[in-house]
Amino acid sequence: MQREVQQDQIGDAPGGLDDGRVAREGTNTFGITLLPMLIGAAMLFWNGRSALGWLLTVAGGLFILAGVIANLHIYFAPTSLLKTIVMLVLLVGGLALIARALRAA
């Protein structure tokens, strides 16, 4: 028993070969995806009509948004049918109110 505990502690040591963070969290590439957006924003500060600046800014923002969505872990908790129907009715009602407000504008 004592030997098993020691072996688990050694295998799960932070920063070790068996860290497991990469398997759970993936690699961190946020800095690389932030660079085009920052370069594009700098180009837009220099010249607000720069097509390349707008392209880099929008593309960088889309890459960041895609990275955030790709790394989401969504878990749905079990719920009753009544609660699910109430949630869906309220969701559809809210979307209908937004659509009606946009249509009137």
C-alpha cells in the first residue's frame, strides 16, 4: 500500500513527464494567434484605411474566437422534461423578441 502511494506521487509530480496538463488542456497557442491581430491593430492606428490592417485584425479576431470555441468543454447536466421545455420556451421567446426588435428598426 505504501509503495503504491509513493509511485503515484512520483508519476503525478507537477512538471514531470506524466503531467497530463497537455492531454487535458491542449497546447497554448494564444500568443501566436494574437500576433496578427496586434499587427493589424497597429497598422490601423497608422492608417485607418489600410486593407491589410483590417484583414489582419479581423482574421486575428476570428482565429482567437475559433480557438476559444475549439477549447470549450461543455457538459449538460441531466434535467427533467419540464425544466427543459421551460428553458427552450424562454429561449425561443427571447429570440423572437430580438427578431421583432430588429425587424422594426
